[in-house]
Amino acid sequence: MENPIYEVGPKETWDGLRNDKDAVLVDVRTHAEWSFVGLPDLSELGKELILNQWAILPGMQQNPSFMDELDKQLDGAAPSKIYFLCRSGVRSLSAAHLVSEALAARGQSVDCVNIIGGFEGDLDQDRQRGNMNGWKNDGLPWRQS
């Protein structure tokens, strides 16, 4: 049985990370996206961003080591809340489900939260991202790598 998955916007995520010292943010985008599009900057919160690819280029197949890598990044300790971020909120939702199910199978209760709109946001009427919603559009801290 899987823990419930919640969905919130980027600003609510920022507030949650600020108010819950145990909460973490996992960016599941690809290396290319981190390098060329940018990364959330959590330095103001005194937190480190966790980078763990959900899908691997060029074929965008699911990373078979995703859960093992996340376990290592968390030093085997599950936080109270894990926020998941991708470009627009699709891959991160899949990652949240996998992690929720894996942790529930171990008897760990963790809130897994998908960030609606992701880092770049949804496509607008011109089929461009970054103009409607998402981390960057909401004016939250970010940086180029």
C-alpha cells in the first residue's frame, strides 16, 4: 500500500521547505536540464537540493537505480516530507508514486509531494514554457549550474 501523494504549487513548496526543517526537495530532471535550464536555489533556506534523474537520455527510459540512489542521498533515513520536481510535474509525479510505494513497503510513512507546474511550467498558447506557472515563473530562487 502506498502513502498518499499530495500536489502543491512551487510557492507552497517553498513555504513547506522553509517551515519543515526535515523536508527535502528532489529534482528528478536530467543532467542536461540541470545544466542548461537551471536549478532551484535553496541556499536561503540552508538546504541542499537532491539531484536524481528519473529518466536517462537519450531514450528517456526510467532510471533503474532511482530508488537506490535516493536511499544513498538520504543516508538511509526517510525525511518527513519529500517534494519532487521535474520540468512540468509529470516525471516528478511518477517518481513520487514509486518512492511512496517503496517507503510504505518498508513501513515508513513519508509525505511525497509532487510540484504542480514543475521548474519550467506548462506550455502556453505559443507552445512555450516559463510564461504560465512553474518554479521560475513564480519568481522563486534559482541558478544556472
